[in-house]
Amino acid sequence: MILASTMLTGLAALAPTIARAGEAPDTAPQPATSSGITEIVVTATHKSESLQKVPISLQALDSAKLEQNHVSNFADYAQMLPSVSFETLGPGRSEPFFRGISVSGGQASTVGTYLDDIPITSTGSNPEVHIYDVERVEALSGPQGTLFGASSLAGTIRIITNKPKFDKIEAGIDVEANKWGKGNAGGQIEGFINLPLAPTVAIRLMAFYDKTGGYINNTHGVYNYQSVPITLDNAALVQNAYNPDEEYGGRAALAWQVAPDWTITPEITYQYLDAKGGYNYDPRVGDLAVHDYSPTWLRDHWYQAELSIQGKIGDFDIVSATGYFSRTYSNANDYTYYSVTYDQLVAKGKVGSYYTNFTDKNGKYINPTQQYYGHEHDKKFTQEVRLSTPKIWPFQVTLGGFYQYQRLSYDDNYYIPGLSSATNNGVPDTYPPFSPAVGGVYTPNAYYLVEEDRHFKDGAAFAEGNVNLTSTLKATGGIRYFVSDNGTYGFAGTWGSADSPNAHQANGTGGCWNEDSSVLYGKFIHPSRLSCINTDVGYHQTGETHKVSLAWQFEPSKMLYATYSTGFRPGGGNRLSNAAPYKADTLANYEMGWKTSFGRNLRWNGAIYYEAWKGVQYVVIPPGYQGAGVTVNAGNARVYGIESDVEWKPFNGLSLSANGAYNDAALSSKFCELTSRTDLTQLPNCSVLFDPATQTGDMAAAKGTRLPRQPRFKGSATARYDFELARTNAFFQAQVFHQSGSTSDLDVSNDQLLGDTSGFTTFNFSAGTSIDKFSIEAFIQNAFDSRGILSKNTFCSIQYCSGSSRSYPTKPQFFGLKVGYKY
């Protein structure tokens, strides 16, 4: 970062000299804007072509759109994509959905996220890629059938970075000061430089530092335990705007044209995120307020190294993309709501007092409040090779192979400080008092421990080709054959899990619990990580996906297309011994769309579609399993939808654009309850909705139940006017965003406990000016501080913790001033 910022500062000072040494710069203001709509070139089909010529539903945000809308992270660009919804707990903890395919379940995401040619998808916690010096963001709606695989069931997001250029020096630096309306101030500095080092060698560097103020207030709270004489008081943690974050990173890419038709491009991206506090709030406490009783934070750092080789063998184009991704992710969460819930259950006699009654060696009660610490380390290796036929052939074919290996190591510690030196009051009729601590490598005081390694191996061979049937009609077809293998190995559970017949030591010796009743402490036999095993499950699957498309270019600027494509998400094994493996779910997409331009000033694209989702993967948390879930194939679902975007320049300087998507996503079959608490399989048939009050009923959701997290409508509109002002190029921009409400869970009784979200509307405004290479602009987002809720979340079973649920708000009012220099 220091090197990059020094180079950028030096280049800014040197730039006028460089300009004088060559052609004198034109200091007169340039025309505010061209009279036509800018053409966007995309690579969604792994070849460069105009967005208007690609017969798939695709939205692309080019560098100009990203800059004009102050996009710097996932939430910023996801807001602009009408078919994308998401759930999130804050930066680095987001999960996107396309077209209503949005249910919590499965070990794999329904949406693939790519940085250039390499997938970086992480289920539930995609890495936060800083959007700067980015060429475009592409959003491919629906399963793609051929070119994207296992984690792209419902769609694919691609972040395409700017590559080194051989023919010119480029550089830029942007400095921003900002503030949340009711929160604290922050700011960021970003810069890039492109340097040709030789006629065939160039390097491009990017670096940034971002300090964002907080806006959630941790206010004073007190809780008196009902089952033990303990009082919680968070006075030491009270703080306004307690969720600031600090983020920095950079990217370096080198392009070397080793021969006229061969280019090698190594690239590395690194980012570090340090986020304090939480980003959800509790409306019962107050607006943008919570009661947290223990520290909450996240530290996330990752890097991705990619080697791209592009060349020709004869007239055939060949591309090789190799990637290695490493991520270390650790976080702490307040877990008071879980302990409070069980305290109330103990007080009512619904569960045993051994959940909360712990005494130290002096017989004094210790605070039973649980805290959470998690540590995760991910490693991914990816290799893809593609070969394309010569462009002069009467048909075009792309052949390819894909391989990815992932190993994810989890250490989740739900712990009670001091538990390893305290005992419970004994499990009635079975055990005398003992310490139930199942200590992991990070704390000896874990009450519930997850210590697992998961692996995912995915391989695929694919082919996609197209041929012109007539001068205006083109047919495309593709097939992808895949092999998927995944498994989980490790330990998950409480002391009871360690004492279970399913648990064994790594050397094969049965049992991980000292049965000697005279031993009160250190009963968990765990000399090192993965030395106690109660989970060893795997899943292997092969199959294929398809794509067929017809595109009719009935005028040079107008196209109609029809597409059938399929997608899949691998199945897997459940870690609970009395639960069967779950199968892959599949998605079939039937789509008709149009891409039209009327002259140079009006563009209108859209699609209507029907999607059939079979074997929906969904996580069920049975009562009494301390939050451990089992994934089932809940049933089938369908989506009826339409999405569209339009851009119009009625006259020079004025740009109007709008987009929107309507998705009617619902179950197309019944979702049955589990057979019982001891048989964690689904009932083969069901007819009566479960009633939590009477604990009767065998159906979790009826046919026609809405899929959660997806607004039926989401859309935006933008008006931008560019004009000359005192020999400068000035602009004013106004935007409106709206989305309707959504349900919170597929299970009807859970959804009633959480409650649905309401629709909301926000407005953004910005204005600025530029002269020569300098620019300055002011902006305000969510100008009227509308408190929209994107999702409602609990951090333990909804049945137990819905009373302490928290809400994730849309970005509160946020304003700032940005100054930039481009050379």
C-alpha cells in the first residue's frame, strides 16, 4: 500500500511534466456527454461481445455506472440488480439470491461469485471484494446450464477487474470523507496506476484504505436471570456507533505478451477487514440500537492468486485460468439471547437446570451466559481450460474442463467463561455433578463445540456451440457433465455428543468422554484438534446440465430469444447420525427475452421466465439439538417472473434509466415435518399445518407458501443530467430504489414467530463537477433515512430465539464529499 500510494503521489506530481513533454493537454471543457448510449462489452459467454448480442438475461454495471453510484462493496451493487436479493449480517457475511431461489439450506450456495475467471463463493459469507478499478460487474440470472457449475444453481455474479495495458500510462486517486446521518464519520482513499514497462510488458496496481464510522448504538441493558442469582449488566460495553469497520487491500497484475498471440497475466488480490460490533439492530430496544453483553467483532483477511494464459494454437483460441484462494476468518458474537432463552425454559421447568446452574469450586454460581468465537480457514484451488474454434468457421464451439478442490476448516466455540473449572448440578437420575466443558483448541470452556474439516471436489467437462440456421436465426446448445464429491470429518456437539456411541477417538478407540465418576473436570478426551470424531460423512454424485437457445435477430438492433437451461447444487451427508443424506436440488429455467435498441438513444431489454426448482434443500433444526441442523429436500418450488431494464437519452446531457423485477416464488408441493425427534427424516406425506401452541400437525408449509427473503418487486430509477458550468463539466443525479416486503422463513410457524418485512423506498442524490483531470462531487444516500428492513435474523433456533431476533436495515442515511484525479 505504501509503495502504491507513493507511486501514485509521484505520478500525480509528474503528470503535468509528462503531458508537456508530449502533446499539450486540451484545457477546454469537453462535451458533457455523447449523444448515444454507451455500448457495454461483456464476457458472460467467455468471449467478448456486445451486451445486446448475448441471448441470455444479463445485467452489466460498467465502470462508469459503478463510479456514478459510489459502488464500493457487495451491498452497493446488489441494490442496483433487480433480480438479486440477499441476506447478510454485515460486511463479509452475505449470501446473494437470484429470482427468488432463496431458502436457507445446503452446504453450497445457490449463486456463484467470481473474481475474474475464478470462483470465490463461500456459502453464507462471501468475501467482500472492494469495487475499485473494476471494469464491470456482470449478473447472469438463472442457471447457465453449461459454462458455470456447482455453485451457480440460480445465477452467477462476475467481478471483472481492469487489466494491464501495454500502450499508455494510466493513474488515478480518489479521496472521500463521509458520515452516517446519525452515526460517525469515516473516509477512504483509493488509487491505481497502469505502467507499461516494455512494449510487451505492463503492470497495474490498485490499493485502498477505507475507514467507515458506525451507526448501531449499544445501549445500556440489565437482565436478571430467573433460574440463578446472576444479573447481567452491559454498562462496560455501552457505546454509540459501536460498529465501525476498517478495511484495506490491493491488487497487482502483470501482463506479458510472450508472443504475438500469447499473453500471460499473473494477478494477486489481498484484502483485510476489521469490523467491530454488529450490523443488525433490535427494534424492541430502539432505532438502530441493541443490548449486547459481550464483545462482537469480525476479522477477515484473504488473498487470491490467479494465473491467466491466453493464446492460439493454429486458429484455435485457448484460455487457461489457475487460481488459489486462501481466507482466514474469525469472529466473536454476543450470545446472550440463547442463554436468556434457556434460562426462561429452566425457570418454567421445561428443560433441566443443568443448562444454566454452574458452580465453581467454592460453590458459587458462575455467569452462565454463553459467548461465541469462530475461526475458519478456507483453501481453494481452481483450474479451468477452454478451447474455442476459429471465428471464421460456420459454427462456433467452446470446449472446456474445470476442476476445483476446497478444504474448509471450522472451529466454532459456544463457550461459558470459567466452565472448565465449574460443575453443573448433575443430569437427573444419571450423573453426579461434573464439568460439561468440551474444550477445543481456542478455549477450554466450550459448552458446544464444532471442530470440522469439510472438503469439496468438483470436476466438469463442458461444451457449448452455436450455429446460424439462417441469416437472422442462431441456435445455441450446450452440455456440462459434472462429478461432485464432498465430505465432513470432525466433531460437533456437547458433552452428550462426546459421550455418545457415535463418538470415537482419532485412533479408533471408542468414546471421547472419561466415564470415571470421580473425575469432575477435563472429562473431554481431546489432546489435539480432530482427536475426537463423531462426524464422518461423504457424498458422491455425477450428472449433467444442459442449455438450448434460439436467438432471432430480426433487425440489426433488435433480438428475441428463447432459452431452456438447467442447474444443480450437490447433495451431501448430514452430521447427525439419525438423518439421511440429502440429494442434489436442480433448477430448470424456461425463458423468453428481448434485447432492443431504437436508434442510439433508447435501449430496452427484458425477459419473462418460469423456473422449476426440484428437491429444495432446506435446514431444519429439531428441538433439543442445541441448534444443530439437518438438511432435507423440502419439496419442489416454482417461480414466475419478469425482469426488465430501459435506458433513454432524450437529448444531449440527460440520461434516464429504470429497471425492475417481479418474482412470484412459492412452493409447488407440500413441505412435510420430520418424522420425529429420533428419526430425522421427512414424513412421506402430510396434511395438517404444524401448530406450535398445541405441538400438533405434520406439515411445515403448504403448497403455495412463498419462498423467503425475496421481495415480489424490486426496482430503481435514475435521472442524470450532465451540463457545462463555468467551463467545467457538471452533473446532477437522482435515484429512487423500492422493494416490497418479504417473508422470513419457509416453515410457516417459524415465519409467524419472526414476522415478515415491509416494503420500503429510498432516495439517493449526487452532484459534482470536473475540469481537466480533477473532479469533485457530493452525495447523499438514503436521503430521508428510511428504515427499510432487508431481513430478520436469529442466532439460534427460531423456535427458541425469535423473541430476541434482530433486523438488518438497509443502509441508513449516508453522505460525503469525494475528490478525484485521473491521468
